[in-house]
Amino acid sequence: MNTVAVVIEEPERLGLRSVELAAPTDHDVVVGVEWTGISTGTERLLYSGRMPPFPGMGYPLVPGYEAVGRIESAGALSGRTVGERVFVAGARCFGETRGLFGGAARRLVVPGSRALPLAPHISDDGVLLALTATAYHAAWGSGGATPDLIVGHGALGRLLARLAVQLGGKPVTVWETSPVRAAGAVGYTVIDPSEDRRRDYRAICDVSGAPQLLDELVSRLAPGGEVVLAGFYTEPLRFDYTAAFLRELRLRVAAEWKPNDLETVLAMVNDGTLDLGGIISHRSDAADAAGAYVTAFTDPGCVKMVLDWRACA
């Protein structure tokens, strides 16, 4: 069995082609993918060739870890039902083509336990679940405090801010320097950092990935405050020790989400506690994947790009 998938053949060369699918077992399901998201963090690094050494890294590869689709067939031991709409955080089912993280394809073969059922009201917004779990892990899932300052108003920053409003019950400020990205706040305030005079934040979460910001963030902390690094940084990070010493800085790095983070946010989204609407800014047919990836990586107005696979054979 074959399927059509996005394949990064080598850095900066990407397109659709047919790839082999592994034969499903009794524990597996075959998911007919409807939508996949494009990550401007992980997938940008894969596309550009700047991804640090990572287990399974190499080309050609199928990227993507944000897939929503319906179960087309279900093994007797899979625990799933044909017709269910599910979220899949990637797959490794492509024969000799690497799956890193293997979600950007028309069909996927995955264990039934990795196909997470979505409520009927969830459609393409469901691709945001992995990013939502990442946002949740940055604070609550890794034992941190609710952030009162978030740096960056991309998709991850928006999800983190919505969670902070929902779970924190206190005002949340988001810094954003790009006017085109400043819109879209839901229950929180977005300002340019040059307009912010506060220097008493207790918990700052940086999702910008900008390595030069650390000294500025330290200067905005209250004594004993914490900076959480939740972006992806490709350059070494440095900070002025004296300023950090005077504030008794706590510095934490938030790693990728864990299964319990995904389960928590899935429950919130399925029961309507957390709304994912309005974050997807761009949609494209999967047939135009090459152009969609370029737009996702270069257009500052593109908060989140989603590929629509429903017209693909």
C-alpha cells in the first residue's frame, strides 16, 4: 500500500511524492488524513538543514506531527472505530523513507493508541493539539507557574496566552514587535515591549526563540522571578550574571510535551473549555505543499498554515 506524502528530499527541496506504507497489524488503524499543520519551528529546521542531531534524523524524510483525519480501517485489537475523527502526532510507517515526524501524508498507519478521538465540533483546528500540549508543558505540565508575561504572539504564544487566561485567572501580557501579528488577542493584552514599563513580572515565558533577549527579560523580573525558555534556540544563550544575581534569577528550559500534557489539553478542547478557533491564518491544498511551506516560513502574517488533503487521491 502506498500513499502521497510531503517529502523533504534534502535541505530546501520539498515536494509531494508516493511513498510506501507499512502493512497494518491488528493493533493498528489506517487514518485518512484530512488536514496537517506546518510547524514553523521544528519543520523549518528540517527544511533548512539546521536541525541539530536528532534520533532518526536524515533525508529523505516525511515531516509533520500535526494530523487530523478519519479512521478508514481499524484492526481488531486497535481499540478504535472506523469513521472516528482523530488526531495523530506523527507516524513511522513509510518503509525506507524516514518519518520525522511523519504526519504530513494522505494516509497514515499508526497504533490505535496513538489515534486520539476528537469531539464532533473539532475540524482542522485539531491540528493545533500538539502545539497546545507544548504550551501547556511550558508552564503547568513541567511544574511551573502561570506566566504573566509571554514573549511572542505566534501560534505557540497565542495558545500559551489562552491557557494562561483559562488556568491562571490573572491578567496576562504578551510582547510582540510585529504589528501584523499583534492582532487576535482573546482575553489578554498584546503590546510592543517598548511600551511596557513593568519590571515586576514573576514568570516570563519566552516562545520567540530570539537568543539576544535574555538580558532584557531578566531586567523585567521581580526578585526571585523565573524565565522559561520555551522557544527553540539555534545560537548559544548568554546573560549578564550580575543582573541575574541581583534578582536571584530562576531559569528553566521547557522541553517537548509529554503524553499526559496532550491528554490534558485534548480533554479541554473536546469539552469546549479551550477554544482553538482563530489561530489558523492560512490554508492551502496539499497539492500546493511546496508553496505553502515557503509561505509558512517567510510570511510574517502567517501565524499557522494548514494543508488540506481531502482532494488528494
